[in-house]
Amino acid sequence: MIRSYLSTYFRTAAESSDQLLTVAEACAELRVSKWTLYQYIHSRQLASIKLRSRRLIPRSAIHALVEKLTIETVA
């Protein structure tokens, strides 16, 4: 009973539908510098979440940015 209760409320990041990445992880995934990533964040092209001193980027925001940049390049 307790095991099923805990698994319901404490899911790992891999099980979540929208994983949050650190700035370093997002830079690695996009293959850009930290400076470039912050430029995307400050220009509001990349959504991010600030938790105290940590800046986290949803994986879905990275996919949205790549899709947006791909459409701009093609058009």
C-alpha cells in the first residue's frame, strides 16, 4: 500500500512528461554556448523556469525553439 502511494506522488524525472534541464544540459542538447542560451531566454525565444537561484529549461521549450528556428530558416 505504501509503495503504490509513494510511486504515485514521487515520480522520477525520466517518468515525467516534461523533463526540466539545467542550463548546462540545455546547452549540450542544443550544442550552443551558455551565452547563446541566455540570449534565447532573454529575447523570450526560449521559455525557462527560475527556482531560487536555479534556471531550468523544459525539454518541450527546447523542441519548440528548434521547430521555430527550422521554420524561420526554411521560410
